[in-house]
Amino acid sequence: MFVPEKTPVKGNIIDITVPISSFTPIFPGDPEPSIERTCTLEKDGCAVSRLSFGSHTGTHVDAPSHILKDGLPIDRLDIESLMGKAIVLDFSQRNGALTGYILDKAYNDRKITESVPALLLKTKASFRKEISPESSGLKEGGSDRGRELEESAYLDADSAAWIVRNGFKTVGIDGFSVDSLSSENLPAHHMLLSNNVNIVECLDLSSVEAGMYFFLCLPLKVEGCDGAPARALLISYP
């Protein structure tokens, strides 16, 4: 059970959330985000905005109902499974599928002796601050950016099964999908979500080094929805 007094609040807080704006990169075909001011301080005495974006915009959590017919919606997820110790593994120098063997070696190389509920994967697809969303061509599925993302590391069925076997409750990645972007049957999504492993996508791990952290990820509580944007934080251990 999550015990608030044991949270390592004295460590440095790292915001690993991709912000939502009209320039936020989106997966081709997803609704484009829009933020429209409906009330202003000058005219109405208060500022109010109308927000419009897809459920998988920016940093977000996939609910099982995203791909499973009878899967739980985002508001019914166990929120405690989205907080706790996390290991960040750096695969930014790798392309293609991260097999179970690759994950196992990288994890064991860290010589971890305690239970870790969250696994976060840093890949070349990280939403690095030096990448300008206005010029990336991502919203339109630009070929250059699309190739960069397609060459990035992703999970296959073997690595997803490894994650399930090792008891992780959450897996996060800095790309648009834990699966290959060319995948149609989404084997990693099916393996993870059908085994109650949360999926967090579009993290910003560009300033995060590999290692152990305390992880907090709180998706919006949208009733009956297939996913929701989330605020994700890492707290480094002193």
C-alpha cells in the first residue's frame, strides 16, 4: 500500500510530462489539441478556456479499454499501481525491438535487489527539448520525423511477456507507443493490458539519467474513457 510519509519528498522533483498545447505532437490521425479562451479578465472578470484534445494527447495513460473489449476504463484503474519505485533504463542508442533478453540484461546490469513496480524506457523517440514541434512535421505525419520514430526502440511480444513475468505494474516509454508504430495487432499492448500492467506513453525523459526514482503518474479521472492525459513526476533519491 502507498504510504505518504515514506515518499522521498526531499529528493529533486523532475517533471517528465509533455505539456499540452496547440503545438503538442500527436499520433497521426488523433484529434488535434485546441485551447480556446472563452472568458477574459478584461471582459468577464475571470479567465476561462475551452480545452479540446484526444484522450491520448501528450503524456497519457492507456486504459485496458483502449484495446480490450471488456477492459477497464481509465477512471477504474488502481491508482496505487501508478506510483512507487521506478527504474529508468536508457535505450537511446538502440533501434528496433527491445527483446526480453535485452531488457533482462539491462535490468540485471543495474544489480537491483528490491521489488520495483515501474519500468520506464528512455529511447531515441524521447520528446527532447531541442526538438521543435512546429517544425517536426509530426502532426502531419512528416516523413523525416516519422522515420526517426519508427527507428526508435519499442517492445515486442517477448519483452512485454518479460515485463509481466517480472511483476511490473507499470511500464512507461517516451514514444507514442510501446509497440512498433507499424504494428497493426499491437502485441505489447495486448500482453501488458490484459495482464493488468499500466501503459504510460509520451513521457519526456530527455533530462533523466538511468537509475532508480520514485514515480508518480496521475491520469485525469474521465469516466468510461479509454485513456487520459496525466501529470508524471520522478523524485530522485537523496
